[in-house]
Amino acid sequence: MTDQVLAEQRIGQNTEVTLHFALRLENGDTVDSTFDKAPATFKVGDGNLLPGFEAALFGFK
């Protein structure tokens, strides 16, 4: 793929995504994080993540 095609791709249904994340409670306690290990890879819409987490990713590059 060209750089231009990669720049135009956006996250949507069935997109494979690799990213780092930290899940924290309102009091600041960290429940889970990938920042001290390898990033997480998943497919958006496969039912393995909370719907709100996936919805927040839609449209990102």
C-alpha cells in the first residue's frame, strides 16, 4: 500500500487494530494496561471488547 492509502484508512467494522491502552477506575487505579508489554491487537466488531471502547475507535486513523 502507498503512504497515501494508509493515511486514508480509518477504523471501522472488521478493522484489525493494534494499540496500547490503559484501563483505569474513576479513582485512578489501573485495572489493565499494555504500556509495560506488547500492544494489544484485535478486530473491531468481533464481540471481544466493550461496545463503548470499540465505538470510541470508529473514525480514527
